[in-house]
Amino acid sequence: MPTPASLRTKNRLYYLLLAAGGLVAGVGLYAVHLMESHGHIITGMNNQIVWGIPHVFAIFLIVAASGVLNVASIGSVFGKAIYKARAPLASLLSIAMLAGGLAVLMLDLGRPDRVMVAATNYNLTSVFAWNVLLYSGMFALVLVYLWTMMEQRMNPWNKTAGLAVFAWRFILTTGTGLIFAFLTARQAYGSALLPPMFIVLSFAWGLAVFHLVQTSIYAWNEKELDPAILNRKKNLLGVFVMGSLYMVATYHLTNAYFAHRMDFERFILLDGGVYPALFWWGYVLLGNVLPLLLIYLPGLGKTRCVMASSLMVVLGAFALLYVFIIGGQAYPLDIFPGFETVSSFGDGQIGSYQPSVYEFLLGLGGLAIAFIITTVSVRVLNFMPQDKPYIAD
Amino acid sequence: MNEIDARRRQFLKTSLGAAAIAIAPGMMLFEVAHGEAQGASSKVRWGMLIDTAQCTSGCTDCVAACNKENGLSGGTSATDSQWIRKIEIKEISSGRTLSLPMMCQHCAEPPCVDVCPTQASFKRADGIVLVDKHRCIGCRYCMMACPYKARSFVHEPLTGQNPDVPRGKGTVESCTLCVHRVDQGKKPACAEACPNHAILFGDLNDPESEIARKVHSVASTQVRADLRLDPGIRYQGL
């Protein structure tokens, strides 16, 4: 039982956490102010690597925001009780991460002050414009979904809202994958595999984030998650991790099968310096192999192992996105196939990119926004999963 | 109608009249200064035919002319804008070398226009692909989509701009085909500056134009023709 003294300590800790989150978000905003006044010259981005670290953070947050809803969908759409008990927390995390990711994406724009232009001028052929609608629609839908769960009179609509969210997030992650899939001229992108790949990646990343937050909330409330539930959820994470590794492997194999993309694959997987290193050590080993061992090796798979494997999946996600987004741009465009090219504009050269501290601060600011939304919401509303004494399924 | 209403009505009438008298000369002078506004015609398709045999390796006169005309710094760091650049290419199988200028190819099906979320990237009726600097939000998606690496992002505050060529920090820009000159009946600066007349500019749609006749009679190539973007810039001898 909590004592008044322990509650007071927790209260202080809560405000401390909030202040820390606020500080990181504030520093991120200051970085944006500097990028605004000096221009993107203070970042590491340039005319070849046009999307950098902020996009790695933003795309991670947006993809994970969609994937975390898997927990809710398994509950609402497929009727599994232990997932249904976690649907409110999953929805909250989705909104929080979407807000953080979109903030980063928006604040990295060359002209973030023109956000009204983006909101009022739609180019119907632009997948970015579709995403503006998809992201705002997602916010609205998930809020309605939460309402149907947390307000008893709205409960009858819960299943319908859950179905709508289920469909919407598939379309949303398809939209995120299409940003790259529509880039036909680039060897790294322009593949119809990318939307499904992003969907499967979202499952793993979203569930990993969910595990991390859930374990923290249980620890905060001095509760321990039922080992039977933990076991099911860690197995699900294992399946998602294997699924996403399969999609990434297929993407690279199909590329490697096309003669005109073989040079790119050699660059990104073998001799491209930081990119193969991050891919094999960061993504494959840290983000897949080790988490799978922690989940499936006999004797492992306890709470700490699940926490560690979830953290590794998240770190692996950042490694993969760095390789995919920045490595994909670093490899030069093949403007004259069959020719070697040299110019003053980096034609035929591997692009160089040194991320600056401002980019990291902006990205971390996005994480902080997600953190603040989650922390405050968990404090003021009841997002603690409430499991029934007996679980039928 | 009472007296106050009548006075109010009179006041409004006088104000409107005064406003009209104040604005009218300005409106008329604007028309005098700019002539009657005439939109680009879709009957025209501006384009270029670049003869690589005439383009000298190491010569950058077209680049210098473009920089001067459009107020670019001429810097060549990874963050500097380069609207036109010289590329030295060497065929891997044969070792044959060529030198040629590369810039926005003014595609008939421009990917930059397709992907731009705000319609800032647009194609004029006469085929010139431009960026509306007031609409561009600086997302750089067009730079990702362009197969020719033709676009630059303005990374720093700008000074000393050419009034005819507005640019802006935080927006994307590229070759405008010197639209401000073309609209005055002149050639783009690069075409005018080339000492070997390697760049032929004209209306591809006019069968009587020199460029159309040349394109009809000599073999020319569109770069990355496999993408079927139908660029308005064609290369001879590639």
C-alpha cells in the first residue's frame, strides 16, 4: 500500500519527469529557432542528403504510432480480452507519438511558418498532401475511439470505431511507405514492397514502445504484469520482429536481383562505410538477433528480458531508418546509366552527411513531446490496463 | 430617413468616391508599367537542344552566365545552389568522354510537380517548370523526386537578389529557363553565353522553329528517357 510519504515522493518525481521532458522539448524548440534564423546551413543536410536525422526521428514516431494501435486492434477487432484492456494505453501512445513525429516533420520544414499554406493548398497527386489528411484523420479517429472506450454511453460504438482505426492505420502506414515507393528514379526507393514493409515494421516498433511504456507504468504503480500476459505479448513481439526482418530481407534481395540496383546493394550492405555497419550491427544484430534470443532462449523472456529486447528493437529501428533514409540518399542518382559522372554538384559521388547537434535536439524534442503527452495523460486519466481475474481467450 | 442617417449615407458615399479616386491612378499606372497581363500559351513548348559535340570540357561559361543572371553566389559547396552545372561523363564500356550542361529538364510529366504537397512546384502552359516561392514550404520532397538532381534548397539567408528572379531562404529552386528573359522575347542566359552555340533554345511545338527542324533532322536523346517524363531539354551526340 502506498504511504503518504511515498505518494509525496512520487508526486515530486512526476513533476521532475515533466520538467525534464519540458526541458528537452524546449531545447528542441530553441534548435528550431536557430535553424529558422540561420537556415538549414547549421544542420548537416545539404543538396544531396535533403532529409536527415529529424526525418529518422519523425518517421520512427509516425510508424510506431500506427503500429502501437495493433494492441488496440487485436482487442477491439479480434476481441482478445488482454489486448482490449490495453487499448486505451495503446491509443494514447499513438496520439502522443503522432504528435511528436508530426511536430518534428513540420518544424524541419524550410518554412514552418507556412504551415497554413500546407493546410489549405492540396495537390491531389502528392502523397505528402494525402498524408496531411491521413495524419489529421488519424488524430480525430483515435480520439473518437478513446472516447468510445472511456465514456460508458459511447461503449456500443467501440467496435465500429476500432474497425475504423484498424483500417485507417493500414492506409496511413501505406501512405508513409508510399513517400519512398513513389520515388522511381532512386535506386534505394521506388519499390512496391515499401508500404507493406513499413506496415510490418510498424507492428514490431509499436509493440516494443508499448512494452517499454507498459512496464514503466506497472513499476510506477508498484504492480507486476501477470507472467501469462507477458508471455503472450513477448511472443507476439518475437513474431513481429521476425516478420519485419523477413520484409527487410526481401526488399534487399529483390533489389539485388535487379542488375541495375546491384551496385546500390553492394554500397548499402557491404562497402558503404557507416551504412553497412549500422545495418548489420545496429539493425540485424542489435535490433533483431539479440531481441529474438532474449525472447526465445530457454530460461530468458522474463520482464527484464522483454524490456531489454524492446529497447533493442527501438534502437534497431533508428539504425534501419538511418540506413534507409540517409544511406538511400547518399548513393548518387544514376542520371547517365552506363557512364561515370563527375561534376561540381556531387554527381557520381557518395554524398556526405554529418548530422549536427541541432538536428538531434529537434528529434529528441519530438520524443519529449510524445513523452509529455503520455506522462500527463497517464497521470490525469486512467490508462492503467485493468485485467479481469479470469481471461477466457 | 432622419438627419443622422442621411449624413451617414452621405459620408459613406464621399468615402467611397475618395477611395476610388485614390486607387484608380495606381491601378492604371500598374497596367501602363506592366502592359496587359498575358498568360503563357499552351501552343508553345519551350525547350533546348544541346549539342554535346560543341560543348567544351572545362568550359563553364553557361554556368557563370546563369549565376550572374539569377543572382547565385557561384559557390560549389554541397549547400550552395547550382541551377546549371557541367557534368563530365565517361562511358564505362568504351571510355568515350563527353562534357555537357545539366539543369532542370522541364519535363512534360514533372515528378517534382506530382509530389509537391502545396502546388508550389508547377508547370506553366508553355512547359516551363517553376517553383512558386510564396507557396513552397521547404519540404524538399521535389528534390527527392527529381531524377536529374536539378533542384537546390536555399540553406542560408540571401542578399543582393536580382529583382527579376525572386529567391528565398528555406525554399527550393531550380533553373527557370530564364523565364523572365523568355517572356521578354530573349534567350536564356546560358544559351546566349555559350561560345560554341552548343545550346539551341526555342519552341519545340513550332514546326518552323530552328529547334523543331533540328530535332526533326538529327538524332537527339532525352536523359533517362526510360522514365517517360518527356523532358523539354534534348541532347545531341549523347
